[in-house]
Amino acid sequence: MKKATIALALCVAMLGLASVAMAGEVKMILATGGTAGTYYPFGGAMAKIWNSKIPGMNVTAQATGASIENIRLMNKDEVELALVQSDNIDWAFYGKEVFKEKITKMAAIAVLYPEIVHIVVRGDSPAKTFADLKGLKVGVGLPVAERKPTSGNSRKSTA
């Protein structure tokens, strides 16, 4: 099911981009994420498919600071396409969390895959459910700008 959803999303995106490409060579930048993350190789694969299957298409996957930076790059017209977490789009659209003002200069064209969060505890931890994390010290990863908002959501839901 997951592969079928991704394939369908890519086909829909390619059809839309193909109609644009018929007008001549089209150059676009796809804002992805850090080179060590998921978004950069995923975006590179998408760009490779588009470039090889759509005549006149030239999409370049650009490494970025991921979702939040990608939204800001879109708003400044520095990129044409971006991979973005859905909660970050919501924050930008409504001017919440890290976005002080509403950013509405964007549109979603496809959901590429669900993002799953894994919560792991030591075997001797008293936490057996998510609710059991309340009051415990929780490590949420490196203090990368992209992770702070998502981690903040986790902290809020356990407070």
C-alpha cells in the first residue's frame, strides 16, 4: 500500500510537471533536507525520475535545513518545490509555533509518505505507555532546528 501511494503521488506530480515541461525547458529547485536525513535522498530520487521521464524537465534537489527552512525558501521565491512536514505547513499557514506571521504562498501537491515516530525506552524503564512518559526526562535527539518543533510537540503532549 505504501509503495502504491508513493507511486501514485509521483505519477500525479509527473503529469502536472509534464504539462508545464511541454512549453520548453523547465528548471526547478526542489528544497529537501540535510544530506544525512531522509528528505535529501528522497528528493534526489524524485528529481532523477522527473528529469529522466519528462522531456525538458530539469529539477535539482537542493540540500537545506529541511521543512521550516523550505517553507521560508518557498515564501521568498528561492525554490519552486519543497518537501515539508505537514505539521510545519499548518504552523506556517496559521502563523503558529516558529512562524510569527502567516505564510500562505504555497500549495500542497502530494502526500508522499506517512512519518512515523518511534519512542524507545530502556528495558528497565517504568514507562510502558506514552502517557507514562509524563514527568520523566525524555531525549528528543540533536538540537537541529528541524527537530525542535516536532520534539516540542512531544514535550507538550506529555506535560
